[in-house]
Amino acid sequence: MRTKLLALLLLALPAARALAQTPADSAALREAVLNYVEGWYEANPERMERALHPELAKRVVRTDPASGRSRLEQMSALTLIQSVKRGGGKDTPPAQQQKDVFILDIYQNSASAKAVMSGWIDYLHLAKWNGEWKIVNVLWELKPQKK
């Protein structure tokens, strides 16, 4: 019985790898995240829109200092694109435009990534949508302000 189980596991490994990360997916994911990051810094709404699924949910947890209670603030794809049209991060000097992208995991049509930008860190969920990687969810956190 153990021999059969081991044989099944060994046969399943190549199939699992075939469904996981490929170099093409890694490159396409990186491009999607950079369209988001650089679209912000360039104030380029077309580039930002290319990166986003239309039903994007971008969220941040804020804590009321008086009560200590948390609340969830949300931004849609349309709101984010409108913000980019109004100038986005174009006032960030090029030397301060941090654009670190980390692909954390890819499995079939789902992926997780992290983008470290000048003022915040974004954790992104992406989905392969009609053959293209699109950002579906973003949970972000502001970096502490330098004193």
C-alpha cells in the first residue's frame, strides 16, 4: 500500500509543477505590478488601468487614535484611476521612486505579489483574466514617516 501511495505522489509532482509558476507568468506578473507602480509615479491612467481588474478592491486598515477602533477604507479601480488622472505620484522625485516588486507565489490562475513603494507597501492578489494578469485585491500599509 505504501509503495502505491509513493508512486502516486511521484506521478503527481510533475503535474503540480506544470500548474505552478512559469518564467512567462513571472514576467507577465512583474509587468502588471510595474504598470501599477510606474503608472502611479508617471500619472499614467492608461498604464494603471492596464494593471487593474475592473472590480479591484484596494483596502487599508486605519485606526482611530481616540478610540483605538479599526476601520477598513476601500478604493475601487475607478477611484484609483481617477486619482492617477489627477496627478498620482508624479510629484515624487525620481530618486525617491521606490519600485521593488516581489512575486510571492503563483498557482494556476492566481498569484500574490508585494510592491514596495516610496511611502507604502502593497500586498497584491492577481488573477489571470482573459489571458492577462490583473490586480484584483490590494491590501496596503503606510511606511512610518522619517523623522
